[in-house]
Amino acid sequence: LPKVRNSKTFSFTVAGSHGYLTVGEYDDGSPGEIFMRLAKQGSTLAGFMDALAISLSHGLQFGVPLKDYVKSFTSMSFAPSGITDDPEI
């Protein structure tokens, strides 16, 4: 990834937990890194989400297509689950 890069940050709320997802991009606009922050800092869930984001980032940087991740994780569900404020999710 270039030292200076564009990124997009998405705010979300699921089951009362607020968080942010930031996607750093290559020059062509493709994703190259992911950062996830949950409001419950220090919680097991926040730590797991941080570790997952690091793992996804490594995969993206070593050529795993984003569509493969989407295909693998589609239809998975975990507790807590709930309604989100994002109409596209």
C-alpha cells in the first residue's frame, strides 16, 4: 500500500453495539487493509474483531480477492445479532 492512501470509514450499530469500519485503498480503489473498532474497547468481541481485520488485511495484501471473503462469510450468524441502522446490511 502507498504511504498516503485514500480510505473510507463506515459507522455501524448492531444489537446496540456501535463501531467503525475503515477500509484503506490501493491507488486503483481496491481494498488493501481493514480496521475495525467497536465501542466496547477491551472486550473479547472488540479484540476478536481487531484480529479478524488484521487477518483480512494480510489476505488482501497477499492477493486474496475480496469476493472470496464475502463468499466465505455470507450467511454466517453469531450472537449477539440484531437490527442494524444500515439499510444496505
